[in-house]
Amino acid sequence: MNTMQNRRNQMTSSLDEAYQSSKDMLADNPLTSTLVAFGAGAAIGVLIGHLLVSSKPEPASSTMERLGRQVFDAVRGSLPETVARHLPR
């Protein structure tokens, strides 16, 4: 019984440490964290949107090119103009 309690305490301690470490990393790198979260959300949103809208099958290469263009355009549109003007159209 004591062994289970010790393991539970170790697990709780490990989770608390991981949580605090993540929290510290986010606090130390807010811009990077925001950009990573935005990029992941945009990519997931584009994928879900593509799956919901697509009614006819397309060749995989054209689907990937179109998806890549959508993600690129979404990221480009979220950047300041001073940065975005250096990206290809």
C-alpha cells in the first residue's frame, strides 16, 4: 500500500515539475510560443477545412501544393508587411 502511495507521489511530483518547466519556457519565450501555437492552429484549421470542403478526389500532388499555398498565404498574411514583402508571392 505504501509503495503505491510513493509511486503516486513521484508521479505527481514529476507532473508538477513538467508543468512548471513548460510554464517557465512559455514565460521566457512568449513570441516563439505564440508563433508555434499559431502555426500549428493554422495548419490544423487548413487541414480540417480542406477535409470538410473537398468533395471530389484530387491527385495527391495538387492537393499538397494547394494546401502548402494555403498555409503559406495564411502565415504570410499574419506577418507584418515589413517582413511579408520579402517573401515570394
